[in-house]
Amino acid sequence: MPQSHFQELIQRTRAGDRAAENELLQKCRSYISLIARAQIEGWMRTKVDASDLVQQTLLEAHQGLDQFKGDTEAEWLCWLRGILKHNTLDFARRYQGAAKRDVKREFSLD
């Protein structure tokens, strides 16, 4: 998206415009989904879908929007990738280390 449009969306979002915030989050959904699919390791595919990670990432972005201090689309996407990476690693730690689950023995039926 053109930088001027992005900056306008950021300004409107920071001013409390819900429509601008929704547009901002929806415009990056496909990009975040693509990154999420690439980050999910084989063993994780039996436990989580990329869409779950995308939804969690966008929810956390919405909730923590005041923590975003950037002004450019590149900074915005970098911030979202950081949230996604944190969510992916958190999910991996939670399931890979669980004593009751041996995810290494699981396989996808696909």
C-alpha cells in the first residue's frame, strides 16, 4: 500500500478510528498467514493451523496497538512478524515440552 495511505491509517487508528484499525489489520492478514505457514514445523502441523496463529497474532496486535511506536509499513510488518514469532515459539514450547504428549510420534493424515 502507498506509504501515505499507510501513515494515514496509522494516524486514524491511533486516534481511535475502529474502521481504520480494522483495515490496517485486514490488509496484512494474507502476509502474516504466508509467514505463519512457513514457520510451522512438520510436527506442529498436527497441533495447530496457521490460521490459529494468524488470529492470535492479530488479536495481540489489536490489544497492544499502543505499544507500536513505528510510522512505516515496514516497521508495522516487522512488529507483526515479531508477535507471530513469539506466538509460534510459545506454542512450540508449550507442546514440545509437555510430558503427557510425545508430539514426535504424531504424524499428519494429509
